[in-house]
Amino acid sequence: MKRNAWLLLSVLLCGCDQPAPQSYAGLGQQAGEFSQVTRDHRLAFPQDHGPHDGFRIEWWYVTANLKDAQGRDWGAQWTLFRSALRPGPETTDWNSPNLWMGHAALTGPGGHQSGETLARGGIGQAGVQAQPFRAWIDDWSLQGRGSIENLRMVAGGDGFRYDLQLHSDHPLVLHGEQGYSEKSGKGQASYYYSQPFYQVQGHIQRGSQCIAVTGQAWLDREWSSQPLASGQTGWDWFSLHLDSGAKLMLFQVREARGDAYRAGTWVGPQGEVVALDAAQIQLQAQAWSAQKNGKKVPTRWRVQVPGHGVDVQVDAVEPQAWMQTRFPYWEGPVRLSGSAGGRGYLEMTGY
Amino acid sequence: MRLLSLALMALLSHWRRHRVQCLSIFTGLWLATALWTGVQALNSQARSDYARASAVLAGPLQAQLLPRTGERFDQGLYVQLRRLGWAVSPVLEGRLRLPGEPAHSVRLIGIEPLSLSPASSIAGVQLQAFDLQAFIGTPGQAWVGPDTLRQLSANPAQRARDSEGQLLPPLVLQPALAPGVMVVDIGHAQALLHASGQLSRLLLAGAPGPLPADIAPFLELQTQQDDGGLQRLTDSFHLNLTALGLLAFIVGLFIAHAAIGLALEQRRGLIRNLRASGISLKTLLYALLLELGLFAVLGGLAGVASGYALAAWLLPDVAASLRGLYGAQVAGTLSLPAWWWLLGVLVSVFGALLAGLGSVMRAARLPLLALAQPQAWRLAQGPWLRRQALIAGLLLLLALGCGVFGASLPSAFAMLAGLLLAAALLLPGMLDRVLAWLARRCQRPLAQWFVADSRQQLPALSLALMALLLALAASVGVGSMTEGFRKTFVGWLGQRLSADLYVTPRDTAQGLQIVEWLEQQPAASVVLPGWRVDIQLQGWPVQVQGIVDHSVYRTRWPLLEQQPHAWQRLARGQAVMLSEQLARRLKLQLGDNLKLPANTSPALPVVGIYADYGNPKGHVLANAGWLRENWPQATLTGLSVDLAAERVPALKVALQRHFALDDSRVVEQARLKRWSTDVFNRTFAATAALNSLTLGVAGVALFINLLTLGQSRLGQLAPLWALGVRRMQLVWLGLGQTLMLSSLTVLMAIPLGLLLAWCLVAVVNVQAFGWRLPLYVFPVQLLQLAMLGLFTSLLASAWPLWQLARRQPRELLRPFADEA
């Protein structure tokens, strides 16, 4: 899950560009008249691929681990956030309750490039439609062909661009209890499902150089009105493709006081899903890198899920993967070594 | 150091005995600085407001996309461009009319903060630092500057209503926002301006390529061009103010110069003593310069304070005329930084140096043994007069050169300055000649003394008389020009505004509906729609107006020059007419061809030239059909309706009810005329005020000079008294002398003023505004000014003479005792 979204938008809306701890309190705001996430709700597709009026925050999030012909690792990120100023249906004018924010990044040999764009809802500049599936903001798009199993993912920014084809023949993965994903142990939760089995091929472009790539991608879909509790300061999130074909999603939400809240999902190579709780997960930051702005973030982790025989070291492919967006955070591809090989993505906020 | 302070103390002791002289130097510097800084404050305030207005949307915005036709376009084009990767941000602009009498309006700017480039700032507020949710949410925010807030007589957070009764978002004060501007979210702007789904322009931060083929027919790229348009339009207005300020500055310096020179003359003995006591020339010069600096700083401080008061007093008038003439919004209160006012003190120091350096230099070269006698001084003035005449001759040549070869406003002002200064420099010589001629005519001893003594006073009074000459001539010149302009303008306005009702439709579609509706009204005898398109010709903003063919134009549209069948040719779309100022700017004459920048329009001959007073933009008159053919985006901007006077109110009400038009959109002739003359009057209010202030300064100069002179004249008057002339008679003689000198000055000031008036209407106005006015002479006005000049000098001489009348015989005897 991409918890940073709410933070980003709440920060944007509150007119504060300092990622100071107090701004995280915005995430714990009472959801008020917005729709609430409930444990007994069942997700329905394809409707749930589309936006959910009434919920405060929602995102479509794709991360792709890619390799070029020379065997070099690349990472691509495509994100669209929806944030509602108030509950209510979408309109067809500027009065729309929705704000949209897109983030895109390309990470690879020699650095990390990112772009950001914002749009108002209502006028057609950005939006998502469930069937046929289509998500867009400006000239970035995630366009389904037939269904969400076949996507074309396009985005770009200053000096980079990518155009990737995604294909999966595996079922969707519902996290937590049938898509009800708890975040704090105090009732805060979101609806959360993924498609972690995409196979990717396409082109990336850096400067004037166009490179053919192949790899794997992971789509995350999540929506809520109040996913975090007050007192939670930031998070570390992992989406890992193991060489065995299994997928592993883990996150911890760090608390200002006390232990972090941890949870995860083990997805077998055929798509069988096992929810993981805090007791089954160990996460340990091992090495830190200073980013361009002086912030230090852990770019080497030891990740253990003993129940599934996982004890791996997770290293950032490019330790300098700082997203210089309005609300900055770290997001980039990682490599696994240890009990299992593999690749994946890591997101860290609140540092 | 000790010697320096001793010398300084000795020099300063002079002022204890000559307080009036001290006051006059101070006054001169004070007035000079006050008028100069006051005028400059007005100009700077206005310019900083123009800059604020053009910087409402500041940021790395290099270019914008504008609609090819009409004023607005569908926001679908914006979405389409964004989806193609264009970094554009939408803006909707319009005038929002606000209730009140007189009705006023603000420039409503609707912006979309999310798509603006992150480095942008809006009205000085960094994009990342404002409350986005409050701004774009409901009820939103309406940003206004302090001046607009005052105009609305509202408080922040209050919700005002517009003239249609629509509720505005709560007002938020943004101190850096230009006056007359209101910034809201684009959604709120669309609602308030009834422009749902419409945009005015797109700010462009980056384009991935040329405009796509399906968008190019609707939008065109305009790269960043002169955003100083307002500044350029108003330049001539400010130059006029500057010229007046400079004149006042010079007059003030004249006072200071005269007083400093006199003080030096009187301190000759003291300086001789100081030198004889061993004070070196260098130390003495330092002391004199220090003394001058002290005056400058004190005068400067007082001047800056008064300059501030003066500017604050004149600003509302200046702001009103700038608004009326150019649509420029200038705040009604001063808000210039403190350092700006400190510059005023520097100006005073500079002025003091200018006024006093000559005297200090003269002190350095002073022959120590020369007698400090007025007659000696007068004799010493001989070569000085010849030198002055030489300089005056050179200045006249310069003025002539500027008049013949100059083609710009600064050269026109240089010509004026040359002329005025030359006249001022020639004045003492001419007065001397006249008095010499009079002296030869006089037979009686007292009459001979009267003239000879006047000649002897001349050197001391000459600077004050020069100041009087300048001020009077400027008054005559500016007064004649203003009155002449008023006469021409009112006549012209009467012809131009002869329809009974003027209607401003909301847009072209409504305009066409109104025309149709009016044509069915039996009351309306003539309905004339006016089409308009705004273009640029040689970088100058030009309005092209399209009119339908109707005989009323032949009487209503007075032409300065025309070719045969001018109106018929215009009606056939085969010719155009130009405003006088545009014809001058483009250097076009009757019969020349004008090519307008439209895709298809051929060059058309100019068949008429008309006056278009008060319009800072160029104006072209063309046939409406021809205009709409060549510019499909031309809009119907106004309608004029002729009807019987008694039916005006009824038709007005019917129009307003039928088309939901407020009072500001349907205007009767009388109100429009009143508004126009009001603008006109306010335009010259500041000029007139500055002008009378300058005359006042000249009066003060004369007064102070006579005062200082009065104290030293005992030596001249005592022998006469001893010979049996009574004190009262002496007083009358003194009064006569002053009157004679000032009458002669006034006599010279009047032709000079008329010459100045001619320069103003025939040279300066042409350069500044592009129109030439006929020169009118107003004898009553001249007489008034002459009387004012004489009265000023009488008033100035009254106090010294009254003192003389009260002199004790004992005092009159003292000169003889001193000589003995």
C-alpha cells in the first residue's frame, strides 16, 4: 500500500510543505461524513477498479522492475492519487470534490528521475474509469485493453519517459481479510488489492536514449477515508518478487511511541494468498544513505518471514531514489539476496 | 580641527543676526525638495502599482495561448492540450461590476493553482504557501489588495455582492495584490462571470512542439511581450508631472541660491577677518561646505516630510485621472519604502551643492581687499550679466535646435527648459536696460534716485524676479493650454456624444439581440452598433472600430481633415479613417494606404483624420461589414441609440428589464458626458495644484529676497531721510520700486507664457499624446495671473516696508554714525 498518498495530499491541502511530524496528524483526522471502510464489505470487479465516490483517498499504483539487454536493473513507477475535498459525487465542472495527483519515476544506472503533476477533477484533465479500464492525468495514462490484465503504462517527466505493456494471467490478490487491510490495530483500515503478476515489455527513454526492457510489475489499488491513527509517523513498505515466483508484500507503520504496526501478504507462485501478522514478520534497517537534501534513509534492510523460509537482505538498486515532489519521499527498486533472490520495490516516508 | 570648528562657529554666528536669510536658504531647499519628492512619489507609486498589476501572475511564464476569435474559448481545448503534455494553466479574466454610486468594477482573475508552474507566485504569495483547500473549495476565497478592500468598504472574511447581487467568496486581504484586481479560483470566476466552461487564455510554461492541427485554428501562441504596456501608455502623463516637479525644484533652488549668494556677500568682511587671522583657505572652504551640508540635510528632511504630505494629498486625483485615462489602477494611498524617502534628502544635498557651490567657489577666489559695498557688487555684476546673456543665447539655440530637429517628448521638454532658462537669464539684463532707458528720461532728482536705486537693487532681486518670471510664465502657459484643451474637448465631446442612450452588451450575441429588439421599438429612431477589434500596429495598441453606414456620422464624427466623399468610401469598405494620434505615430497622411494585420485585408487609403482626445490607444474607423469579414473575432462592444428625450427613461428601464442589464451598461448621454468631463478635470487637477504651488514658491522667493534686502537698505535710505524725505514717502517709494520691477517682470512673463503655451499645444502635446490643439488666448485669465503676480510681490514687500515705516530716526541716523 502507498500510504504516502494521503500524506501528500493532506500536506498539499493544508498549505504546508514541511514533512514535519505534526503534519502526519492530518492522516489521523476524523473521516467525518466520508464513507467508512468496513470489515464485512466484499470487493466487486470490475467496478472496484474505478474511483470510489465518498471515500477520501484512493490510488492506482504501479511499480515495475525492469532489465535491459545488457542486464542492467531499472525501475519504473506510475502513480495516480485521488483525494476528495469533501464527500460527494464527481461533477462536470471545476466544482468537483476531487483532486488528482500523478507521480512518475524512472530509476536506473546513473540515477533517479521523477515527475509530478496535479489536476482538478470534473473537467476531464484526470480521472479513472472502471470499464473499459482507463486511468489518466495529463499525458500520463494506464490504459486497459479489454480488461485490467492487459495494460499500457505511459508517463514521463523532465528528461525521461516510458511506454510499457503489462500482461498478467493470474488472479487479483486481496490483502488482509478479503481486501480489508488494517493499518494500526486501532480500527484504521483501507480496502486493498493488488495484481503483482504482471509481465512487462516495452521501452524506457532517458534523455535521447531509448532502451528496450522486460520485467515484472505490481499494481496496487487502495482506498479509504482514514487509513492511519494519530501518532503514526511514517512507514516502510516492500513489494517483492521472489525468484521462486512467489510475491511478498510487507509494511510497517512506525509509531511516535512504541512498536511499529506490521502486516503483510504472502502470495504463492500460483496466486494462493496468506495474510501475515506482526508476529510473523521481522524488519531491520541495516545501512543508511544520505539523500541529496541531507535526509538519511535506510537503503539496506534485513527482511525475515520465518514461516515461509524468507531471510533476505534487501538493497536499493539506486540508493539515491528520493522523490523531489511537493512532498518528498523515497521510492525505488531493490535487489534481494540471501535465502532467496529476487527484485522488488521499497517505499519509505516520514524520514 | 579646532580651527575648522572656530571658523564654522564664526560663520554660523552670521545667521544669528540674519535669521530671515537663514530661513530663506532653508525654505528654498525645503520647498525644492518637497515639490520634487512629492511629484516623484506620485510617479513611483503609480509605476510600482503598474508593476504589481502586471505581476499578479508572476512566474517563469514565457508565453501564453490566446483565442484567435472572440475573447474566450472552450475549456475543452485546455484539457486537450494537457492530455497532449502541454504545461498550460487556464486563466479566465473579466470585469466584475460592483454596486455603488458611481458604479465601479474590478478586474476579476480566475486562476487554477494546481496547474500553475510550482515556481509561480500569485500576487506575491508562493504557490506552496497558501491554503489551497480554502481557495478552491466552497465558498472559496476572493483575494484583494488593501486598496480594493477599502474601495469595497468591506472587511476581510466578509462576503460582498456584485452589481447583479451574486455573492462573492469571502474576501482575503493580500497586501501585495495590485489595486483594482480580484483573484479567485477559476471555478468561482466562471460562475461570477457567467462563463461556464470558458477560458480567456492559457499560461504556457512549456510546449512539447507546435500547436496540434486541430487546436491551431482556435488558439494562437503569443510570446511574452511588453508587459510594460501600461507603463508606456502612461509615460507621457508622468513626464508631464516630472517636468512640473523639476520646474518647482529649480524655482526652490533659485531661492536658496539667492540667499546663499547674499549671505556670502554680507560675510565678505568676516571672511577677510578670518583669513587675516590665519585660517587657511582650505579650512575656510571646509567650513563653508559643512555649513552648506547642514542646511541641505535639514532642508531635505523637512522637504521629504512635506513631499510625503503633498503626494498623499494629490494622489487620489492622480489615481483617478490615471484610471479614467488609461484604465490604470493606482492605489489611493502611498506605500513607498523608507529608503525611497531617504533619497529625497540626497536630492536636497545635491540641490544645495548646485545652489551653493558657485558661491563657495566665489568665496575661494574672493579678492580680500574688495569693498563690501552694494554698488561695488552691482559693478561686479556687469561681466556676470554679459556671461548670463551668452549662456541665454546658447540655451535659445538649444531650444531652437530641439524645436526644429527634436521628435520626442524629452526633446520637447528640453526645448521648453531651454526657452524658460534663457528667458530667466536674460531677465536681469533686460530689466537693467529698461531701467537705464528710464533713467535717461527722468529729470527730477527723486525720480532719478527712484530709478537708479531700483537698478542698484536689481542684482539682489534678480534671482527672485527670475523665479517669479518662471512661475508666472509656467502658469500662463499651462493655464492657456488647460483652458484651450477644455474648450476643444468639451466641443468635441458635445459632437461625439450626441446619441441619447449608450448600451454596453455583455457579449456579441446579446448585442445582436439588443439591436434586433431596439429596431422593433418605435421610440428608437437611430440604432448604431459599434464593432471592435484590438490589434497592434508597429507595436502600438490600436482599436479598430467598425461602424454601419448612417448619415448621423457626418455630423457626429467631426473630421480634422478629409478627402472628398470620405464617408461614402468608408461605407463601401474601400477606405479607413484614423485618429490624429495614430496618423502621427504611423506618419500617415490623407491618401496614404494603411495595411492592417489581417490575413486577407488589402491596404486601404486613409480618407479622414479625426481628433480622439484622451484615448491613449490608436483608433481606426472602418466599415463594420468589412471589419467583420476580415476579423471574424470582432465583437459588438457598444450601441448608441437616438430617441426623443422624454422617452429615454422609459426605454432605459425597458432595456434593463428585458436584458437584465445593470446601470453601468445602459448610460444616458448626460451621465457619460459628466463622467468624461470629470476625468478631464481630475487629469488637470494635479497639474493646476502643482502650478499654483510653484507660483507660491516664487512669491516666497520674492518675499524672502525683499526681506533680506530690506535689512541692508538702511544705508541707501538714510541719506534721503536726512535730506528731508519723510518716512511714509520712503515707504511709498519702496513700494513703487517693487511694483515697477515686478510689473516689468509680469509684462515679460506674459509673452513668454504665451510662447510656452504654444510650445505645449503644438510641440509637447503632439509628442506626448499625439494631438495638436488650437492655441487659445484667454485675456481674463492672463489679467488674473498678472494681478496675482503683482499681488504676490506687493504682499512680499509689505512686511519689509512696514518695518521701514516703524524705524526710529535713531536707527536711520546710525549709518552716518558708523561712517564717522
